[in-house]
Amino acid sequence: MSSVAHINGVLDLLSAPGSPFETTEIEARGQSYTGYKNAPPQVRQLWMAIKADDDDEFIVYEDERITYGQARRRVLEVANGLIVDFGVQPGDSVGLALRNYPEWVLGWWAIQMAGATAVEMNSFWNAEELKYGVLDSGSSVMIVDQKRHDLIASKLEGLSAEGVDVQMILVRGEGEGDTDEGTVAWSNVDGPAVVPEVDFGADDRAAMVYTSGTTAFPKGVVHTQRNVVTNHLNMVVFGVSIPLAEVSASGGDVLAAAGAAQNSPQTVMLVAVPLFHVTGSHCVMLPITATGGKLVLMYKWDAEVALELIEREKVTNFTGVPTMTMDMLASPSFADHDTSTLKHMGSGGAPNPPHMVAKVDDQVENATATQGYGLSEVSGIATANGGMFYKEKPGSCGFAPRVAEVKVVDVSGDEVPVGERGELCIRGPHVFLEYHNKPDATAEVIDATGWFHTGDIAVMDDDGFVFIVDRAKDVVIRGGENVGSAEVEAAIAKHPAVHECAVFGVPHDRLGEEVAVAVYPIQGETVRADELRAFASESLAAFKVPSHVFVHDEPLPKNPNGKVLKRVLREEAAAR
């Protein structure tokens, strides 16, 4: 029996009649999809169904600790404060622009309890970008920290001229209480601790996240209640199906293992990614919260601080971009910290070097590597790979859940045979509603039958596992040959002296483009261009071997989500 047969057997069991994850045909936005029969119609019902005791710890931030009981009360107080004092109605946009503070989490859930739309703004935006986000989303109420408050305050006149008078709720302000007209301190937002009576449905808005904006001005990706709930259930299904499939593959009793899993200890998640990113909010914060877990928040990424928190808080789960995992594994003090509580080391947001699986396996005593592939437009996650199946297919981002359809198509939109390259398309109740106020941009990526065209170049194997080859816009076209940067990066990342790398194209008079790579070496190591090319040529065709090697003495430039800014690397290369 193949490994994939074990996965399919477990998915059959989970989606069967009577299961909590039973699937059925649903109608949404004029389309028929496979969805979860028992999915709650509102995100806020996930919050109200949490089984954690009031005394259980929910959020840890530096020396602060918040229990579920404290959080339950505060979320209701803020939700009712939004409704009564700020006039927030179901569907209204309420912005979040602050760093990874506990109030981000509490504010997000309060917005859900009020039936409003949580607009997750990039906390690294400058004043002009924040002004754009407020105007684009129509967020007349903003939950902000001091820095974001000051940036928005500098644009109040312009915002008012555009017809938006912003009220700000200030988190962790420099003074006591309210600071100025139009700003209320978080502590002063105080309504009754009762569930608000508001009316909204499964296809009404729940959240809006913004695209990273590395290639164009950010677009607001609108998620419905159904989108967000479906993504959460997909996360749970992935988390359950992979270990149960491993039990099946080893000849164990799957039903007994499923029962035992219900009594497992509290999950403790280290939250290192920004909460405003769909990975941080929808794939980390939400599912850990909804299942009664603990969130250990980091203000900003620091590998040494992360290792200290893992040991101190007995962290069981970690998810971040691949460079974060590599930073920890490469830390000189890694062996000095107790990381034995770690069970899962997840990666997402960027292609994961295939050799990462072996590194996690070798260095982290009890953890297995997992990989997720997703986009803002699918409310979080599309496919996942982990455990023994990740070891078998380390280059794959995994399989899709039963409520998602995936296919690979050519430039004409026709599905290609197994093993051939094409654009990955996804369909299901987790696919976003629209780009806010951008119908033309929405129509460019969602076709008439509900298929979302991701722009990612992929291959699917006989088992239905997806392999991301590249982003369409990241393909280097060298003399008519398409060179996938992910493939070249995976080969170069295996070099023992390479900490991180990024492949991109540079102009060439005759070939159109040549392949270039930016490399940041492991601390204390040296990378020579000729030696790196020779190493790459051992696994790559000659036309894929980088003609240009740029060695950096600092980490490669990244956006706040941890993705390498290849645009910056191209500009730096052109200036040399």
C-alpha cells in the first residue's frame, strides 16, 4: 500500500458521513463547491466554541501572560465598545495596524464578535502607505500602536479631505489614557461583556489582507466568513490527517490514535511571523486559538530570542519562512538550548529548500518538518506536506484537502498531463471573494467557473502532490530557455557554506537575461563565485548555473513577511 493510499484512506475517514469534517455540496456566490457540512457560518462561533478553561494560558508576550478567561472578557468588552461607542456595524472595515502585541489578537477577535471586517494592515508601512490602506479599505476606525498612530495622525488632514474621518484606538501609548481628539486609549474601550446581537451570514465579509506589494501597489484581498472558517478547518484536517496516515502506514489503529489525539496536551505555538500576514493571522493565530492552544508572541524575529522562548515556554510548534528555521539551526547556541518539546517545524511563505527536511530531522530531537503552500487569495493554505511523506517527497508542497480542487493548466487554460509544467489553479470555498474595489483585477485571476489562477508555475505528480516550480514573474528566460529560480535556489542552498540565497534575472544584450544569484554565507564561512558555480553545475544544466554570483555580508533584503525582495536585488545588481 503506497504512502498516498494511507493519506487518502484517512481523508476518506475524515470526510465521511458523521465525521466532524464531513463534506457535502454547498452553494456559494453562484457556484457549487465541496465544503464542510458542519462548518459554522461565522468566524466568531470558532471563538465561542473554544474548549479551554478560563485559567488556561492563552497569550504570552515577554513577561505578560493572559488567560482565556481574561481574553474572553476583554474581547466582548471591546466588541461592544466598537458597536456602541464607535458605531461599527456588520461588514464595516476596522483596521489593525500594530506590531505583534496581544491587543492585535484580542482586537481581531473583537472585530469578529462585532461582525465587522478585520483589515490587517502591514505594520511596516510608511505614512503614505497607511493613508492608502485607510482610504482603500474605508477603515474609519483603526486599532493602532503608538508609531502607527503618529504616522496616521500626520495624514489626518488628507484623509479628511478624501472623506474619511478616522477614529483611532491606541494600544500601548506613551502616555496615560486618551492622547488627542479622535484617539481613545485601548483601556477606555469598555462595553458590556456579553455576546453582541448582530446579523450577518457565511458569505459576508470577515477579513481583508493586503498583498505584499513587492511588484505592484498592494491589493486588498477580501475574505468571507466562509473563506476564513474553511481555511481553519483545512488547517485542522492537515494537522490530523498527516500523523494519522503515518499511524496507518506503520500498521497502527487509526481510530484509536484519533481518539488519543483528542486528549493531547496544549499546543504551544511560537508566533514569529507578522500577525498582519495571512500566515500569521489565519494559519497560526486562528487555528491555535480555536483549538485552545497558547500563543507565544515575538515582537520581531531574532533567532537567539526564539531559541530562548522555545526552551522557556516549552514550545511545541513553530511556523515561519524557511530563513527563520535556517537561522535557528545555524545559530552557534542552538545546541545549548533545550528544543526537545518541539514537535513540528513548519515553513511557508517562500519555497522551502528540499534539504531542510533532513536538517530538521538531524538537529531537532523530536520534531518533524512540515511545509505549507498558500496565498492570501486562498485565505491561507492550499496544500501541505509533512512527516514521512515530506521525507518521501521533500520537493513537494503537498496535497490538497477534499474541499479544494487543484489543477495545472497551460497558457490556453487547458489542463496539462501529469508531470508537465503549467499554472496552478485552485477552486473551493476557501478562495477569496474579490480584490477590494478592483473588479478588473479580480476578473483577471478568478474565472467564470470560480477557478483562481495563482500565477505560480507547478507540476503535479501521479499521487496528486504539488511541486511549485516558480512564480510566473520569477522565471528567468535565458536565450529562450525558462529557468525556474526555485529549482536553482534549491540546488545552491545545499552548499554547506550558504545560509540563504535568491535567484533572479539580470539583463543581457544577446540572451535577454542571464541567471544571477545573491548569497548570504553562514557566519564564519566564505563563498567563492567559481566554487559555487562548480557546485551548482553538479546538479543543474549548464544554462541554469548562475552567471553572476553576488555575495552579501548581511542577510538578503526582505519584506515584513520574510520574503526576499528580488526587485531590490535586481536594482543592486544593475548598479554594480
